[in-house]
Amino acid sequence: MNTELSQLISLQHLDIEIKRLNQEIASVPARQQEIEDRFADSVKEFLNLKQQLADAETEKRRLESNLELEQQKHQKFKNDLMKATNEKEYTTAVREIDVARKAVSSLETDILKLMERIETLEKQVKQRSPEIESRRIEIDEQISRWSEAAISDQQRLEHLLPQRIRLIESLSPDARGNYERLSKMRSGFALAEARDYSCQACRMKIRPQVFNDIRRGESIITCESCGRILYFRVEEVTT
């Protein structure tokens, strides 16, 4: 096979692999964000339960603080009642004791209801936690595999790029310019395989004499339709 044609074939294979590696590396952040977004959507209900639990616990602490204050008031008014020296002080103390008692009773009822709600929410969170934790582990493992693959791809890319430089520098200026022009025009495919008397890229028929010349591989021949450089791939025979 013509040396330059062989080099062009190798260059295209190299460029296709470099493009694939770059795409794989570049796609990792988007794939990671996508899987994180899907996970976030799937656990919204669970996170909402956890938020409800946190809010209920905060409210319970607030009510308990208010209850303590009301209990202190209740005790103070009872002391005032014991110290009352006239009917007005006695009546005022009795009224305040009643108000404080009702406030204490109301707060105790609210706290009891809240404790029941907290218990229910804790059970729901506990039931869902293993499933969520398992999925989180799976996602972290998947992201880790992608990151490791990206590192491996980057290492391979760093190995291939110098090869590409050496290969393209070995081409003649005309061959190099023609390849780069066709590669830009044809989305990275400057060459196409000729098989069964047709160009495998554009599917146009190739005249028998031209096809035979391509099979011999002694010169660079382009497709009359799409302009790509044509080559014939000899199938390896296995025994």
C-alpha cells in the first residue's frame, strides 16, 4: 500500500480515537449532574419528611420553652395567692393562676400531639433511610467509576497526542492540507472505505477500474461524489 495512504488511514483512526476520548472526558460532569439531579428528584419525598421532622423537633423545643415559662408563672401566681393580704390581691392571683393553668394545659396538649407526630415521622424516615443510603452508595460508586475512566482516558489521550503530531508531520504538505480540509468538511472522516464497488460513506457506486486501482492501494484516490480519500481494507483470514 502507498505509504502516505497508509499514514492517512492511521491518522484518521487516531483522530477518531482522540475525538472519542475527548468526548468521554467532557461528558463526565454532565453525566454526573444528570445522575445527581435524578437522585435529588427521587428523594424529594424523603427529604421533605426529614425537613418535617426537623421542623417538628424545633417546634417542640419552642413549646417546651414556653411551657417552662408558663409553669414558672403558674408557680409564681400560686405563691402570690399564698401571700395575698386583701381580696383584690387574692382575686387577681386566682385569675392569673387559672390563665397560667390553661396555658400550661394547652401547651402540654400541643407538645403531646407534636411528640406523636415526631414519632410517626421518625418511623417513616427510618423505613426509607436504608433504601436512600443504598442508592446514594450506588450513585457514588458510579460517579467514582466515571472519574476513574476519565483519568484513564486522559492518560491515553496524553499518549496519543504526540503520536498524532509525529504522524501528521510525516505527511507531505499537500497530503496534510488535503486531509485537514476534508476532515473539517466531513466531520472528522476524511477517508472512507471502498467496498462492493461503492463508497461506504456516501454509498455512491465506484467504477470497476477505479475500484481495482483502490484495491491495489498504490495511489491516493478520492470519491467522485463526496471527495473523501478511498481505501480498501483487506479482511484478515483466520484459521
